[in-house]
Amino acid sequence: MAVLLLLFLYQPRAQYVAGRLVLVLSLMVGSMALLRLVPDRVLTRWWFHAALFVGDVGAAILILGWTHSQSNLFLIYLIIVFGSALTRSSRQHLVVAAVTILLYLVSGWRPVTGWPHQSEFWLRAMFLAVSSALMTILCRDSRLAQDEQRRRYEERLVQVGRLATLGRIAVEVAHRIKGPLTTIAVNAEVLAHRPGFDKAVLKELQEIGAEVEKCKAILKDLLDLGRIEEMDVAAFDLRAPLSSALKSIETQAHQRSVRLVKEGLEEASRVRGDAVLLQEAVLALLQNAIEAVSDGGLVRLRVSTAGGFRRVEVVDDGIGISSGDLERIFEPFFTTKKDSGSGLGLSAALRIAAKHGGTVEGESDGPGLGSCFTLLIPVA
């Protein structure tokens, strides 16, 4: 409708008719109001799309008849072909494109002379056909990308739901197991100090103590999952928890000669939520990156704003993640680290982000190609 209005205004001012201009403006404003007011369920119906298409064609015929600009008719058909590619249905786009090409061919036929003999007319028809095919491919790819994005979003919702259930159970389980673990650790230490045991027995007792400490670390992570439900909400500058998380990880990075690079911390980034929880989420992402890189590797923390979200990206040049593992990295207790890691760090980060109305996204080009985890938090 906007293009038709421009075509109407392009004609000489002497040919302006006030009533026609008001009609064109009314058609444009009315179509916009219609799309705004009709229910969403109607917008998805095929018959509504067909009605819009017929209305556009009728308006184009009317306005082009007023302006007598047959040379611009091809441009209208081309715009319709490209515009129909915005629909999610490739079949619907093909139908619209076929009808458009047919209308273009019919517009060139004359009762006396028949079809035009100019090569320009047929080249334009071929161009419409080729453009329709390319737009169909674009429509299909767009639909597949949207379906994939929806699938990942639904899976993320399921993961957050599982974490919520785990968080409620974690506190009860952790409190019940913490007592027996403490007893095991104390008894193993007492036995290790008794005389008469050989070195093999002492080594086994030390292994018991080490495994108990691992269990305690897992229980601590479980208790932290349960604690996520308790948020102290306030508006604050995101740079404060980011700086605290970086300071907490500096010692470990220095021990392994890992370079920490910070970007985007010069400008204020106001968010609303729990600063302590967000610090733990960023720390979990940094910890994951530090463990993924080799000695002398690089970890980059980058802060930016896009689409109403603060983006905290943690990029590393480490071992990377395979496509199969990338689908499971946020599952509780899933870890690719054989010797360390409880598999709860990324799960906790995702849960904290979800509590703040955001999410965590993980990307990797494959094993050995590093990875990138992005924490998204709404702008305050």
C-alpha cells in the first residue's frame, strides 16, 4: 500500500484528485488498522492471507488505472513476489507467485496484437519466475530456522523446569546426606591416625576422605540450586558482579597462565535482579571456560547490549564441544570433564538467568575450536 501511494503521488500534480488521494490513504491506514485489530488466530488463516492478496491486487489495478503507468506494473508484481516470501508457508508463496506471474502475462495480452513480441516482456516474466524460486528457497530456510529456534527454546524451558524440580529436592536430599558423609569423613580420619595400619590401608583411607570431599562439593552445588529460589531483587550496575567474578577466578587463571581479556566494561549496564546470584552465574561460565582451555590459553569476557538484553559473552579457545554434547550441556550432572566437574555449573547459570527473565546460550564450532557461552539479562 505504501508503494501504491508513492506511485499515485509520483504523477503530475495537475492530475491529483483529492477524493482519490483520500481513498488511497484510507486504504493504507485501514489495512494497517485491520492487521492490528484482528485476533492472532485469524492472522494465521489461509483465507485471511488470500483476502489480503486479493485486496492488494485490486488496489494495484485501481491505482495503476488512475495513473496510467503500465511501465510500473512489473514493479508491483515483483514487490508482491518478494513480499509473499515473508510468509512461513512455502506452498502459499508458490501459489501467490504463480498467480502473480499469470496476472503479469495476462496484462500483456491484447485482443488485436496478442502477446507482446518484445524480448523485454518475456525476460521480465522469466525474472519473476526465477525470483519466485529463489524466494521459495528463502522461505523454506527461514521456516526451518524458526522451527529450530522454537525447538531449542522449548527444550530450554524443559531444562529450566527440571532444574526447578531439582532445586526443590536438592535441599532435602543434601541435608539428609550431609550428616552421614561427615561421619564417614571423621571416622576415616580417626582410623588414619591409629597406629598399626600399613601404607596400603592408609592410602585407601585417604581415598575415602577425598571421595567424601567430592560428595560434599556436589552437595554444596545442590544447596546452591535450591538457594536460587531466594532472590534479593534490586537495580544495580552489572559491572559490579562481573568484576567480582573476574577477581574470584584470577588466581586460578594465573596458576595456569590463562589470559583473561575484558571488553565492554567501560560503560554502565543497568539490570534488575540479584547481584550475588548473577555473580555466581558468571563465575560458573568463567570456571567452565578456564577448565576448557589449555595452559596459556585465552578467555575473553565481553559485555554488550542488543535487543533489550545485556549480553555477557564468555569466549574461550579451548577443547570445544561436539554437536551431540552441545544439546546436553545444560542437563544436570552432565559433564564432558572426566576428572573434574560436577555437571551443575552450567545448569545453575541457566537457572539463575531464567529467574531473571533471561537465558544462557552455548555455541561451539566443534571439538578443538573453542566455545562461547552467552548470558542474557533484560535491561533494567
